Amino acid sequence: MELLGATASPFVRKVRTLLAETDYDDKVTFTPVTAAAVGQADAALTAANPLGKIPVLLRTDGPAVYDSRVICRYLDAHFSLDAYPEARLWEVLTLEATADAMMEAGVLMVYEARFRPEEKQFDGWVEGQWTKIERALDVIEGRWMSHLTGPKDMSHIAIGCALGYLDFRHGARDWRATRPELAAWAESFLQTEAMLATAPSD
């Protein structure tokens, strides 16, 4: 199988980290591609995903699979990774969805500055995206730390990738300042071998 993506994408990192955490990273070849935030995406990408978005998983036994949550569920089933344990499935999926929403808001903030002309950028909209992230961080700090300090599953990887993206693109906003438990968890989790191996880069 082949994973199409970019090393800066937190959604791609989710998939790569799942494979690294479970020692299956040698089963899937990673191929960097250009996505279609603005302009033309790589032809290989749009051929596999008409939306031109990453990540995309190319399979030998069926059509391409895309969207990071779909890919992670597919890999979990295909390799029997147990990243989505049935006993706490809804908690795992809810936390993964929360992480994905944080990543999406963080990416949109970057796109606003990178792709819109300066005179058309809307600071209020950017701050609205950050408010979403802050609410999610506060809920994780107040409600989900017992889960994150429990057995590792897909939600740990997703939250780790979301926090890593905040450090990578929005570090000046210092999300750790008022969230000591989550900050301590991130300090440890982001230093794991799999997270270090998939650290984002431009």
C-alpha cells in the first residue's frame, strides 16, 4: 500500500504515527504530494481523491481510501491493530473527532494568512477558529485526562498530532499556559519514538 500526503499535515501524521506506533510503518510506502488548498494538486492525488485532499491510501485490492479517520479505521481492521478498542470505542471516536476539528481549525488559520490577500484577511474569523481550539483544549483538560493517561489507543495519537500541530504552526499562542495536566501529558507523549519519527516539517 502507498500513503499520499505531506509531512506538514497533522492528518497525514495521524496515519503515519498509527503505523509507527504499531510497527507497521514498513508495510505502507509514504509518497509526498502537493494537495489542492489553492491551485492544482498533484495528478496522482486527484486521480485517487477527486477532492485533492490528503491523506490518501492507495490499495492493491480495492479503490483508494481517503480521510484520515477512514484510513486509520481501515488500517486498524486490515492489520488488527486494536487502536479502536470496543470497550471504549465511543470515547475513542469522540476524542479523535475533537482532535480532527482542532487540526482543521488550526490549518484554516494557516490558510487564511498564507493564501488570502492581506487586505481580505479577517482577524475575527481567525480568532473564531482559535476559540474553537481553546474550547476543545479546555474540555480535554477538564474531562478527558483520565482517558489520555490510560491505555494507548487512536485517540492518544490523534490528540498528540493535534497538539503537535499547534506547537508547529501556532506555538506563539502558548496553549499550555492554563492547561498544566494536558501540557504535562503532551511533554511526555510528543517525545515517544513514533511521534518523533513523524514530526512535521515544511
